[in-house]
Amino acid sequence: MNTATCPNCKHTRDGAYCSICGQNDRDYRRSLPPMVMELLREAFELDGRIVRSLKLLFFQPGALSAAFSANQRAHFISPVRLYIFASLAFFFIFAQTAEIGGADGQVVQVDTDKPLNDEQLEAFRATLEPRAAAALDAIMAREGSLGKTALTGLMDAVTSAEPDDQPSATGRHMISQLVLALHDPAETFDRLVDNAPFALFFLLPVYALLLKLLYWRSGKFYVEHLVFALHLHAFAFLLFAAIALLPEDQPWAEMLADILQIGFFVYYFMALHRYYAQSRKKTFFKFGMLCIAYSVLSLPAIALIMAVTVSLL
């Protein structure tokens, strides 16, 4: 047995790793060639774990979560790392492929015959903060723009309200932020994309709690449900990233996108069935409940992230 003193914590180390602090016995004070070989070996070890994890994630629904529940973790990357990798890949690709507005940055045009009232416009401008008032003038200069149409309706609502129903200071601030959002919808969209991962990340523990409630007799700990949630969301991110990369002007791509979206729900059902080992009838019933519950939970999460994004413009 290789017995030595750990240079990190000064305790006796038996074997390759210190039992106190966990530091390994590698010594980086050596010549460059063996050091490079060691770094390459570590890199390919990590790559091997990624490949094994993705292979199990994609081709055996629920099996990767089952491996973690069986405490078989050495050959796979952690669920959190996999989730972060998949979410970053999806939102990066989505930000590059999604478009807001018309082509080449043109303003989307709509038909509107509604006349503008100058008195209403001035009264509405008076409720805005200075930066939003300047943005209002720029929006109103765009003939037939969607933002102009939206603000016309908003002006009607604000300026026609009774004195007692006029917006408070907080309300005026939010209206000002909405004007700023309509002034540059592309920037607003980009910020929404940047903030969306936070909303989804905070939904994970709630979704895991739903799993815990539905499968309370499974004998699984909450953290096991959370691991399943991380793996399922990671698969969803990678699948929809692939969909986002499909060309939009090809009929076959649209058909393939529809097939992949349906495939996600098939995968979801199969993952639940394998991981929780219940009958198909029970799994289908709980699968439906989870889909409905998650959709309901997503609405306030999306609304909240939109409100936060607009308020921080």
C-alpha cells in the first residue's frame, strides 16, 4: 500500500486519494510532456462520461436516473452538469435562430385606421418617465407599426380612466417600462431569452415535488425525483435545440419537427414507466396529470419572468 503524507491537509494518505480532504496523489510539478498527457487523459475521461450519459439519456428513457438511484455514478456526469450543459446549448441555439420583428430588422407592419387624438397623446406622455416619453415619440413616428397600434389601445385605457382610477406611481413606472419594451422589441426578446433559464431552473424543485406527491409510495427520496427532473429537462433542451436547428423553409423539416415534438411526449411516458416501474395504465394517468400541472405552473413562471424583464429595461 502506498502510504504518504497529503500535502494539502498533512494527514496520512493511504492510496491514490486522501481520506480526509479527498485530494489525489497527482503532482503537477513535473516536466511538460507528461503533464500534457495527464490533462488529455482527464479530458477524454470527462468526454467518455458525457458520451455514456447522452447515450443512456437518449436511447433508454429513465435509465440514467435509475443508474443514479442505484448509486452508479462513476461512469456518468452529474445531473446538474448535464442540465446546465443542455440548457446552455438550447438557449444559445434558440437565441441565434429565433427572430423577432420583420426580416433584416424591419418593423412589423399592421393595418390600422384608428385615428390618434393629440390631447390623449399629450396626456399619456405626461404620465411617462422621461426616457419612456422619448421612446413614445419614436414609436409614434413609425407608420402602421405593431407597437404604435398597441400603444393606441393603451392610451385609450389610461387617458379615459376616471381621476380616481388613474395609475399609481408603480403603475406609471410599469407603463413606462412597457413603452420601452415596445420601442425595442428585439432587445426585449433577447433579455427574455437570457432570463428564461432562471424561471425554468426554479420550476425544477416544484416539478420534483409534484413527482414526490404522485409517487409518494415509490419509496424514493425527494432528491431522486429531482434527479429525474434534471434528466428529463436536459433531454427536452437537447431535443428542442435540435428542432431549432432545422431549416424553416423545407417541408421535410417541418414534418420532422412535428415528429420530434410528439416523440418528446412518448419519451416522457417511457421514462416515467421505466423509472417508477408502475403499470402503463397508472403511468399514463400520472403522465397526463403531470403535463397539465406543469402547463399550469409554467404560466405564472413565464408571466413573472416577463414582468421582471420589462421592469429591468
